[in-house]
Amino acid sequence: MLRPDQLQRIAQLGVVPTTQSVFFDNMGDGIIGALTPERLQFTYRGKSLLDAGIILPGSSDAPCASESALLGIEKFVTRTTGEGQLFGPRKECLSVREALECYTTGSAAATGFASTKGRLARGYLADFVALGVNLLDAEPETISQTPVRATVLGGKFTYQNL
């Protein structure tokens, strides 16, 4: 829960909050029921963190929530709960591109590996996933259902379903 006046201070200090967007799915309805609307607008913020220049990594907090990065990306974009409620204000929703960046360059930066991870580029580790659809073209509510076609770790295939 972050008030607007705290965002600049967090950015200045280089604090990296981890707002597990997958929590919207399994705990969001309970949180909505427990908080006042005033407090809910400051809970698990997304877009306002990015707008303040704060690194926002994609993460899951598994095993107490789903480890699915695809579900996390979907929930960053839709901010919907397990029962389909909007969690907090719509203005905190991320675009698909922003959510993808959270799970790639954002996570690499948050862990101190921005110079070697998070991008497909010369000199970076060759860790990536090949998906069955382009997430930038997918309906946001279907992102978590995207088929994984392959995973590559250190330049070697670790899973293939091509």
C-alpha cells in the first residue's frame, strides 16, 4: 500500500517493490472485501510505480501463489480477481508491453543482472521462452492460456513442444 507522496521517495532511494500481480487472482477478492475504497486505490500499484521511474519486476511469490509468469502478465494488464472484479483503479493497469518488460528487463534490473539478463541481445544469457502467440496481439484475458512452445536456458533447449 503506497500513498502518492511515497512514490518519489521510493524512486529516489532506489527501492524495488515487488507487487505480485498473481495475488489479484487468488487473494484479490478477499483484499477488496477487507479494505476501504480509499486504501484499495493505493494497494498493489502498477502503472503509478512505472510512471514514477520505479523498477517494477514481475514475480510470483510461489509457492503461496501461482508461479505462472503468463498469469502474472495477464493480471498486471487486467487487474482482475479470481471472481472477475477489477482490483483497484483501472489507471493502475499496465499495457501488455509494460507487463512483459516487468517480467524481463524489470526482473533483471531488480536482481542486479540488467547487464546480462532480460533481453535477447549479444552478450546476454540466452534464457527465453517461445510462445504459441504474440502476447502483444492477444486478448489480455487470454494471456495466461498461451501455449508455451519451447524454453531455452543458457542457449540450450530445456523444453520443446513445437
